[in-house]
Amino acid sequence: MATLTYVYADSTAVLGPLATYAEPHCYDLCAEHSERLTAPRGWEVVRLLDGSAPARPSGDDLEALANAVREAARPQERAAEAAGGARAADPMEVARRGHLRVLRSPDN
């Protein structure tokens, strides 16, 4: 939930934590509508963070997670190479990275 306040002089809509008292030109919004809020053309939307709300993951968090998954998968790939797994059965496949495969040219 959030409170929406318009600052007409600055062409700004401010979305912040719920107001503790009623004011004219303030509107309480549910979580769904506060996330989808858009302002008129030429206006700016300022979203004030509520300290109680959980922070959303950033792009850095997603990249760190992807790197951790890749790193965790590497020992399994090395063990498969040492055991001569399915890669040895396919003479065209030279290496694999995730779902991508490196293939040897048929001329070699």
C-alpha cells in the first residue's frame, strides 16, 4: 500500500509510504495499483522507498546469481570429462558451455 500525492506546480506525482493523517489531494493505493502507476505526459513520478518493504533484486544481484550457478556447475562438467561421458560418444562435440556446444569442423 502507498499514498499518492500530486505536486501540480512541479508536474510531479509522489508515491510513498501510507500517510499517517488525511490530507486533501492524497490518495491511498493498493500494492497492485501503486506498482502500475503512470503519470500524465510531461510529469515525473517520484517513488519514495518504504523501509519496511522488501528491496527488489538489482541487475547486479541477478548477475551474481548466474555466476554462482555457472561456478557450481563446473565441477560436474569436469567429472563428466574425466569419466568420458556422453561427449566422448560424439566426435563432433569439442566443448560445452551451458546449453551451447562447440563443434569440430567435419573436415578435420
